[in-house]
Amino acid sequence: MAQDWRENLSRLGLGLPAVAAPAGAYIPALRSGSLVYTSGQLPFVGGELSAVGKVGAEVSLEQAKQAAQLCALNALAAVHDLVGLDSVVRIVKVVGFVASAPGFNDQPQVINGASELLGELFGEAGTHARSAVGVFELPRNTPVEVELIAEVS
């Protein structure tokens, strides 16, 4: 699988970013037994958020879906920094939070940005359980935050 994720990342024209520095009293990822849990990741690109605001108001569904993909990339970078993506057996769970304008209820479509990327990178091993939750506010006025749990060898 290790070679596949690299090839797939390259095919998609993507790269693993540097791990974002924690904005509080936590670490980006933690291993417990055969599982790695990531902290919630924001859609940072080069230290800047890719979008700000509420989905369904200032941020479109497509922009939010792309932000969810960036969050997943940042989560994978945290896993890679801790144990290396070569050790990923499967993605177990994804939790996505969507800062939603009143009446916006397409949170699952937004978090598909993360889920689809994980499927593209890891194939069947990227298929996971998931929650997509609408919330009123997220840190730094980001539209999306994603965390994941990965099984590792």
C-alpha cells in the first residue's frame, strides 16, 4: 500500500504539507496501540486558511469540499510525521465539522471532500466510518475541521 498512496498523491497533483503547529495545548497526532488519532485539522495552505466563513453563506459547497480535502491532507501529514503513511493499514473513522449557515444541511457533501481523497489515496483501505456534523462556529472562522483515526501496523 505504501507505494500506492505516493503514486496516487502524485497522480492527483498533491503533496503532503508540513504539519501545522498546534494552536493550543495538544499534539497533532497520538498513537495508542494500533490506532493513530489526529487532532482536528483545519484547511491550512502555507499557514493560511483556504477559506473563512460559514458554508452556505460566505463559502460555497464546492469551496468547503475542497477545504475538507485540505483538512484530510493535513491530518495525513500528522499521521505521516508520527508513524509514516507506509504503516497505515486502513482509515478507520473520519469526523468532519462544518460551520453551517442557517438552513445549510449538506454537511455530508462537504465532508465527501475528505472521504473521496482518502479513497483515492488508499483504495479499499481508505473506506471508513464517518460523521459529518454541522456546527455554528469553528476556530479561526474556518468553514471545516476534520479529524481521523487510522489503523497502523
